[in-house]
Amino acid sequence: MRKFHKPGLSHSVLGRASLAFIGAMKLAQMAEMSEDEFESILKKIENNRFFQLLKASGAVHLAEFPNARYASRLYAGYGLKLSSGDLPELADGKGDLVGLIKGIGQEKFEACFLKDAVMSDVERAEECNITAADVARLRDFVNRAFIQAEFEGKAAAPDSKVFSAVAGIGIENGVPVVAFFHREIWKGRYKVNGEKLSEILKDIPATEQSGVEKLLRRMELVDKRKSTLHRALEILINTQADYLLTGEPGRRRPLLQKTLAMNLEVHSSVLNRLISNKSIQLPWGTEAPMSVLLPSSKAVNLERLYVIAVENPEQTDTELCAELKIRHGVELSRRSVAQYRKDLSL
């Protein structure tokens, strides 16, 4: 009896698929590295004897990023450590709450705001010698996030998350611009001259050519990581220009990671790893995770509702719905507004 074979993928197709998958995994791992870890990878690449040979022959050179700027961190060596996911204080251009907390003193602040003391806002204001408006801001701050590193110093709680600072955002001629902190990382991208590479490979023993190929693949991943982060920052500062110019969290535009990943032509998991532990210095000097520039619709509407509700504490849920629509063109149900007020402890 004649045997029929089921059609299947050729070994070459399977091989390419496997290599693509392995490449994607390696890129995701590299994306998650801190800037210091990534810089050490670059040093290893550039100290590699094959890299030195390719560079000397002109087969590889560094091409600068267009309009690359560099800056020093305002708080050099002071890592951002957070014990919470939401960052109203870091996102607030008027950010002075940390100083306010320090002025009150740790013991009194904990007694009035952190230990569930049954106190009215008037009593808190009198006890801490601050205004009722500042009490409301501190209460909201405590409800949503607390920046341990700013208050306690460099020592962080075990469950705090450490973020790696990438760049600072400044304003030039009314436009947000990015300035990088790690010059060694952002001094340029690796460019390969195909013709010169072919020439130099002829002089390299066949037993060592696999080492060159491995190096080139590593360089390709490194460049992909650089270019993806660079383009992500460009898109984010353009999208959130109003917020970066005003410092008002309610001026942010909702932007999903999935949407940004599509624009960058990378898998969502790669982008998620890339930004999960990266921070940026905002124009007003505070440092915040990149996720501040990727808010959900709910996060933006919470900020907007908070501002309106604090300005008009007497307004009903229905009236707040109407005000949201007038100011921001946002239509929310009365029930949604009621839940948002509960979330904000208003």
C-alpha cells in the first residue's frame, strides 16, 4: 500500500520560526534590563576582539541618534523606589507634597494621616498647622500612593520597586524634548557596512566566523532595544505635550500600551518589559515611571474629577457629570462618577 505523508513545515521554515522566537525572547530580556545593566552589555560588546576588528576595518561604526541631547539627573544616584502603582504626586507639576510632609514631621504625619485616626480635616489642619486645602491634598496622596524613598531616604521597604532612570524631559521653545542620562548608551547606533563586512570575513578563519555572527546578532538586539525606547519616548512626549507643558495630570491623553506597541511594531510583551521598570525626569524636576505617560481613560478621568470635585465640593454626582462634559467632553454615567468619588475618598 502506498503511504501518503501529511504536508508539514520544512525544517528550514521551522528553523526560522525557532530563531525568530528565540530572538524575541532575548529582546524581551534585554528590554527589561536597567540602564546600568544595559550599559554593561554594550561595554562587553565593544571590548569584544571581533568588534574591535570590525570597527578598525570600517565594517562597523556608530551613527548618532538625530538631535540627541544629554542631561545630568537633578538627584544623581538617588533611585526612585515606590511602594504603590499610582503616582499622583510624581505626576503633579506643582509637586510639593513631599516637602509638606517633611515640614509636618514623620511622627505627626503618621498619627494624622497613616494610622486611621478619627479626625476631621479641620482637626488635622490645626494639629499639623497647615491649611484645609493642604489636608485634602495629603489625604488624597496617602489614599493613592506614598513615595517611601522621598520620605524615608535611600533605604527602601523590601517590597518597593526600583526604577531605572532613562532620561529627563525639558521644554525648549515651548516644545517637550528628551535628554538622556547615559551618554554611553545613547551615543549612537551600530551601523554595518555590508561590503566591508564581506571583505573582512574572508580574512577570518572559518572556525571563528560563528563568533562574528553571534556578535552581529547581539548588536542587532542592542540596536532594537535602543531604537524602540527612543521612538517610544518621542511618541510619548508628542502625545502628552499638553501635560508636560502644564503639569496638570488631567491634561494627559489616554494611551494604551497595546496601541503604542502597534505603533512601534513590537510585541506588547516587549514594550511591557521595556517600560515596566524605567523612569523619566519630568520638566518640573520630579522623577516618575514611564507609565505616567501611558494612562488609562479611567486614570485620566479620576484626575479630572478630583480637580472639579475639590473646586466644587457641594456639587452632586449629576452636576459633576455635567461639569466633566463641559470641561473635557467626557460623558460618564452618574453611577460611574459616584464610584470614582468613592475611589478618591471624596
